[in-house]
Amino acid sequence: MKKWEKQTMKIAALGAMALTLAGCATAKSSSSQGNNPGKTIKIGVNMELSGSAAGYGEQQKQGIQLAVKKINKSGGIKVGGTKKKIQLVIRDNKTSNTTAASVAAQLVNNDKVVAVVGPATTSAGTAAIPNMTKAAVPSVSPSATDPDYTLQKSGKVQKYIFRACYQNNFQGATAATFVTKNLKAKRVAILTDNSGDYGTGLTKAFKKQYRGTVVSSQTFQEGDKDFNAILTALKHKRIDAIYAPGYYSEIGLIVKQARQAGIKAPIVGSDGMADAKLAQIAGKSNATSVYYTTPFSTKASATNKVASKFMSAYKAKYGSTAPTFSALAYDSVYMIKAAIEKEGSANSVKIADGLAKLKNFKGVTGTTTIDKQHNPEKTISIEQLTNGVVSKVYNVK
């Protein structure tokens, strides 16, 4: 009986030891969370390649592909003592929040990417956050500008969410200061795209900063074509400037119809206007005394060697001047590269750590430092159009 008891106790002890070791193994595996690279570094692209924001998504895809081509041509990204090339996994979120969330899940769970560039819009990016966070994989949005994008509801930062662009409140406030100090505008009219947070957020920031009189505040919707009723009403008011935050597709028509109505006041807007298509829609002669805030100026090559090389490469590849959204997407890829090289690891959690520590990153859109809320601290520019061409650049820090 005693012999049997001793044998039983021995087996029990061995079993307990096995469970302890198993527990240690489980704890170890759970602590090494996130995705790891294989022979290549897989970077996902969750982008609006069809739907209403496809124009911006395609521009960003071009910037991403250009960056990856250059990095791979030089041998790839240095990880410890070796170099690994980037493998892009591109998926279309169709400018749909539901699809953006689904694409995020596919990229992190099926494709096993270690980082993601995109989405382009705040709403699609926000929809993707839960799946990115659950998988512990970071994303860098080139253009999600809503101030709360990188924050949880509690105000705490989203650990895996970053952006390469500045927030709406920064560019809205900058536009208000510019209108007051540079244009000396004491009376303004505001035309807001209220289809989403982009236009309404910019307007809110502008109004908060502006010290003059808002004579009229009107709204429009994405896809609207006829703005004559609004503009006719403004024509009979005394205004020094118009603030119209939105995208080139609608603002181009506003500029055209305003000039045709005889309104000569300066029209000031946001980075959604930073595209050559604005002048095409408005007509070159109408696109005069038009200003917009932008993180990237086409005249940046004069003082920024990184921008100069990028613009030359873009022109050679695509046959046109590089747009702002391509520049931001290009920088997004290089931010991920810098994070990997800083940490000496392409594990997704380590990449997030590296992105959070990014300081004085020299990019196409300027020198960037990531703050505690995962926003870039960088210079903002205001471009002035004359006859559809950028005639002057104002730099604001």
C-alpha cells in the first residue's frame, strides 16, 4: 500500500511539473504576440481602390509601390545583421467601412503581415482598428485626419494606430490664422462638406481659431454639382474670403461657379484640394487666388533632397507631378522601415514600438517626430494657385 502511495505521489509530482512547464510554455507564447516576418517582410495595404475615395487610394498605392521598389532595389530593410525585402499584399476596401474591417482581418490573420499602410479615410481606418489591435499589428494611415483617429474613447492612445498626416484641428486652425494674418480677411463665408468628419472637423477648428466675422455658413454634400444658389446668395454679401474645406471634386466646381458668378474673393481650403485635378475642374483661369493647407508642397524639391528624388522618380514612373497623397503614402512605408531598423526587429509589436519612438524622420513631406498621441509633428504648408499653377508657398510650423 505504501509502495503504491509513493508511486502515485511520484506520478502526481511529475504531472504537476509537466503542467507547470506547460504553463510556462503558454505564458511564453502569449507574450511573444504579434506577427513575425518570414523570408520577406510582408506589409499590407488596406486601401480605397474603388468607390468614392478611389482617386486618393490610387495615388497612395502609387506612392507605396514606388517606395517599396526603391527599398527592394537597395536590398531591402536591414533587420539585425541581414536584409529582407518587402512583399506587398494589396487589398481593396472599396471605400466601405465594413470591407475595411474585413480587409484588416484578412491581412493580419490570413496574410500574416507585420504592418499595414492605410486606410486613406478616417472612417475606414477607424473600422479597421479593432482587428489591427487584436492582432497586435500596427497601421500607418497616410491621410486619416480626424483628431480622435489615434485615440480610444477614454482618450488613451491606440497602441497600434499611427498616421503620417497632421490632424484636422491643426490645418483648420492654420487656415484661420492665414486668412487673418496673410489675407487680412475680417469677414468670411464658410462652405462645408458635411458628408463626413473631414469637412465638419476642419470647419469646427477654423471657427474656433478665427477672430473675424463669419458672415455666412453653408453646407453641401459629396457628389453635389450645382452650387449656384449658395454662391448667388454670397455674391450680395460683403466677404473678404471664402473658407471651403473639402475635396477637389466638389471644391473645383465651387471655384469655377464662384468665378463665373463674379465672386473674386480668395477661396481657402484644405489638403483634399491638393491635386492637379482641381484646376482641371475649375478651369485654369478660375483657379486664381485659391489657397489650401497641405503637408507636401510641389515646390519642396528646392530645399528638400528627399522630396527632390521622390518627385523625379514619380515623374519618371507615372509621367506626372507627384500629388500630396502619393508623398504621404511614400513616407508611410519609410516610417515603417525606420521603425524596423530602429528596433532591429520586424515583429509587428516591435514595429509599433519603433513607430512610437520615431524622431526627426527625414521624409518627403518634411521632418517628422511622432508625439505621444501617435500624431506627426511636422511643418504645414499653404500653396497658392494662380491660373491653376502653384505660384507661391507659405510654410507654417
